[in-house]
Amino acid sequence: MIDDATRPWPAAPEGSSSASPHVNVEVAIIGAGIHGCALARELTLRGVSCAVVDKGAVGGGTSQWSSQLLHGGIRYLQTGDIRQMREGLSERATWATLAPWRTRWESFWMPHRGLFEGLSHRLGIGLYDAWGKDRPGWPAAFKLGSVPKAQFAADGRAVDTPFRGAVAYADLLTWDRDLVKDLAASSTATWLDFHEVEGFEMDAGKLKSARLRDRRDGTARILAAPVWVFALGPWNDQCLHQWFGETWKRLRLSSGLHIWFDAPELLSRCARPWAMMQGHGRILFVIPRDGLLQVGTTERAVEEGCVPILDSERDELYRALEANIPSVAWRSLPVRLEEIGVRPLVRPPKDYAGTAKLSREAVLETHPKLANLRLVLGGKLTTARALMDRLATELSGQPCPRSRTEPLTKWDGQAPPMQ
């Protein structure tokens, strides 16, 4: 079950911040998730001073509840968003260069039910892998394309399954929370984690400063900057309403459930991760990693950035697993962890009842009433660096090719176990 320690704003730890009571920087960033931390690194590379504020820990919100994949977006084969797919594939290679210790290439299997679906997968996945042929550090032993029948049949999930074969494609696993912390460690920003925003001072249609309160010891601080960026993830609309009384909703929120099973016997018979197309651009993952079996995800429209797991949502995921891999007694397997992440999706001009059809592309919006405020809306883990590279270039007027090549700094000096 979800540990309260992984909630976005747990009780503040003991101690205090070493930051000055008055912090003055060139760019103030609210939100220490993947986008806020990536922007801090980009500004550091350009010699621009910045501070990053978060009510909780660095990388402690939705950035730690992703699917933990840096991918091009295999689902876009169904939705037809080829441009976004190709951007993701390019960024996938960049992450493998910047943080090889936080990433691991995998050969995913996409099972198919019959001849026509198999041909369709081979064509689409062939394009996906051709467009994503830049794979630094790709293991030579991993094979792509059609999976031999005997190899597929030997997988423990293939017993009595409706699938008759599979096509293998490449994608990149990551450790999302550590990746975000590495971005933070790669920056010289002033870090104001566990700080509550209590209000703003404005002047002539611009933000001037923010009043902050350290949640650890109650210390008041003032943060001043000529340029502001809100990278608030799914809490954007909620915070703008709280701080400025805005009622216009810029986002639609979608939750995704992941369950981690402790199933060593099944794990020993799982050759590679499976990614099963479920229609409407949705994919069911079953991924062996770190000694556990990760499964997900469902898609449910929600109203808030932190939501509980519904019994119906859990049941939907179990039913999908039972329909696709019926030989496994899923409901009897020991559960090590359940987690639910909320994706911020940009609300389109013509809205939909659900969220499956909504684009995962991000938008950089200049606030209509506060000229020095930029809003980071939507987006995903894979393309966060590229988006913040673009924003930092706009803010500073300085392109920075090193952003794509200079390795990150390990926040803990350690690499994760490569299982």
C-alpha cells in the first residue's frame, strides 16, 4: 500500500534550511519535480541564478509515481501523434547519455492475438525502432523484431493466453525519483524544499516577490526575482486558484495505478517486459524489475493532484491482467507496493469526457495578467529536459548544446542495482 512518506507533502523533517531570510535570484521556480529540477540545471549551465521552491521534498510529488519509463511513446502508434513520438525517441537517447547509471535499456515484447495484429505490430514497431535507432549503450544480446515462437511459449505468462506471439521493441527504464534528484544535484540553485508559499507581492502587472514559510521550523523568508516559472504539475490549477483566485482550469488530470508484486517464481519465468495494447491508446505493462513485477496502468479522470486508489480502479487492473494473462492467480500474489500517479494533461479547446484521447504534449504559457510569469502545463518525464532547455534559452537568450551531452551529477554518488 502507499506509504504516507511518499505522499507529495508529508510531515516536514526535523532541521532547518541554511538559506538566507531574503533570497534574490534571476529566476524563481515554484515546483521541484522533473520540470523544475530540469530547468534549474538548464539555468545553471547558462550561468543564470535561480531558486526552487517546493512544499515537499525534491522529486516528492508526481515525478516519483510515473511508469518509470523514458520512452518515445509506443501508444502514439495508435493515436497517430508521430511528431511527439519522434521527439520522445530523440530524448530517450539523450537521457541514456546524460545518466547511464539511472537508465537501463530493455527489449519489450508486444504480444499479438493473430496474424493481422502481428503484421500490424511488426510494421508499426519496425518504424518505432527505426526512428529510435540512436540507442547509446544498447546491449548487443537484446534482439528486436519477431520473437521466436519457442521463446515466447517458454515465458510464464504465455500459458493459456489469447496471444499467439510477440514483437520486440526497444525502450528505456529509469529510476524516476533518483533521476530528478540527479538533476537537482547538477544545479547551483538555492533549494527551498519544505517551504509553503503564503502569498505574493505584485507591482505593475508583474510578480515581485513571494512570502515563504519553512515548514520545518517556521522561519519566514522572502524570495524575489524578475522572472518566475511555475512548474506545478497536476497542482497548477489548484495553486493558481489559491494564490490568485483564478477559476479557469488549464488542465485535465488522469490517474494511473501501478502495483508491484513480490512473485519470485513467476519472475523467474518472465523473459522480458510485456506491453499489451488495450485500445484507445492505452497499454497494459507487466515489467520485471528490481526483483519485483510491476504492472499498470489504468486511466481515470480525476480532479486533484493527490487521489486515493479506488477499489474499482484496482479491480479494473486485475481484470485486465486476468483477461490477458489468465494462467496467473493475480489476486493471490503478494503485493509489495501500490502507487498512483496523476498526469497533468493540457485541456483542449474542445474537451472530451475522458482523458485517453488527450495529448501528452506540454505547453509553455505566459500568464495573461502577470507578464513575468511562465506556466509549465502538461508534459512528461521523457521530454522534460528538452522542454526546459527551450524555456531556459527563451529566458536567457543563450542556447546551450552542452545540455544534451554533459552528464548529470549523482545526488548520492551511487548507481541503482541493474537487475
